[in-house]
Amino acid sequence: MSNKLETYLEEISHFLSGREEREEILSEIRSHIQEKAAAEHGETSDAALDRVIAAYGPPRKVAEKYLDGRPIIAPAYKRYLFRYTTLLFAFHAFLTVIAVVFKEDFILFPFLFMPRLGVIEALMYLPTAFLTDLGVVTMVLYFITQSGKDVKLPWPKFAVDLDELKPPTKGFWVSRIATAVGAVIMLAITDFALDLFAKHHTIFFVDLNWDDPRPLFTPDAGRRLSMIVIAMFAASTMALLIKLFTRSRWVDTISNIVSLALIGLLLRQPFDNLFAITVSEKLLPKIKFGVKFILLFIAVMITIDLIKNLVIIGRRKLALNSHNNGDARTRTMV
């Protein structure tokens, strides 16, 4: 038996699943190659087999011919993939916020382990948690698909489905004007904040006496916090300006990611020796908790919007691929 043929069959086997089915397919390919070598070259020598293998095609392409119509996840489960992943990640994100605010561990062995997290660790953890949740749901739907059984899955109805939302009825110019107005407002706010920062090295004051303003924070803290907040204003302004020319969801997605990173920087700032004014020792922990809670709440809202945008992008990608595959099949039939 040709060593090259066995190597070729082994490479094809890497793209096939199911032991019995795999052996059956490989046996069929082996027989077909040997028969073709005998018919075209009058022998099944190594040289004849090598020539047939060279014309047979790459291993992955050969395997795909036998896998046509056998998806990893049944098309009927695509909406379940997004719905279940969103639900699981929402629960994960909720526990993450609880772990950060109350500094508690959560163990649901062997399904879930939520360690005590800091703010930056939580922001780094959430993307990993999303990928993990997506992988878990994908694995479950894979096994259901491969079982071939008619499994009735529950459909959680917790909100209006994204694909049931009616598109906005605003005209092109109405939506662009609204975006332009928002961009002008944010540009004015950013410019005003930059002007304050240039004059006073901070944008946070105790009163509105512009002749002799009293800074709320110490010089170093006020400068750091002001720069982060101004960066948030600038990022929002830039996103609105870009949306004057494109409505791509990627603009909102990148804006969400930048906002989350800047909120993480705000939460990471030290709270000791922060204020330039006298604050009661009893009141200080309450202020710290309130600020952290508000920022975390904003971060959760932005994360939810980020997930929504990623889901919409993913669905549009799937719809586009399905449309292209349908066109390809139609051209093939014609």
C-alpha cells in the first residue's frame, strides 16, 4: 500500500468526525483512488497512486464533499445560540458586578466559579466569560445536532427579539440632522472641558465662581480624572461625527469598548487623598461606594449595548453567508 495514500487518507480523517462514519468514508475514498489508478494507468503502483492523489484534491476539500449537508450546529438552532449565550452571559455579568461590589466568591461546582475580583480584573474577565459562555452553548447545541434526535428546547422570552424590532421610520436627513445636533453638542462640551482644563488643570470644582474657582480634587487627582473624562467626551464626539457618514454597528462597538476602558481607568484611580476639601470620615466610604456603584452600573449598561451590537453584527454576518451560499447553490443548479 502506498505510504502517500495512507498519509493522504490520514489527513482527510482529521476533518471527519464519528469513528464508524469516518472509517466508511476513508474506505470509499481508498477504493475510488485505487480503481481510478487502475483504470487510468493500468496499475496501482505507488507512482500511479501518487498521480491520482495529486489530481484528487486537497484533503479538506475532499472531506467537505462528504460533509455537505451535515452542519456542526443545525441551522434551526442559530437563534438559540445567540439567545442562550446572551442569557448565560447576562447572568455571568450580574455575578461579576456582585463579586466586585460586595467582594464575594461564588462557587457553583462544577458549573461556575466566580472569584473575588477587582474592577480592572472584572473588565478583563467579562470578554473571557462571554467566549466561555458562547463555547458552552455551542458545545451543547453541537451534541444535540449530532444526536439526530428531535429535542424541543425552551425559548426564553425575556424581551423583544432583535430581529422583531421594526426599523426606524426616520428619513435619511432626519436621522443625520439628529446625529449632527448631538455631535455639535458633544463637540461644544468637549471644547468647554478642554478650555477649563487648559486654564485650571481640572474640570471639577466646588462652586461656579469662575473668577476664583475652588477645585474639588487635589491637583494630581484632578488632572488625572479630568483627562480621562475629557477622553470620554472626545470619544463620544468622534463616534457621532463618524456616524454622520456611516451607520455601521462597528462604530458603536468600538465606542463601547473605548468607554469601558476609560471607565476602568476611572475606577482604578486611588480614592485616598482625593478631595481638596474637607470630607467627613463617615461620609467618605459612602461617597466611595456610591461613585463605584454608579460607574459599575454605567459599565454594565455599556456592556449590554456592546453585546447587542456584537449579536446584530453576528446575525447579519450569518444572514449574509446564508444568502451567499444560497446564491452559490442556485448557480450550481443552473
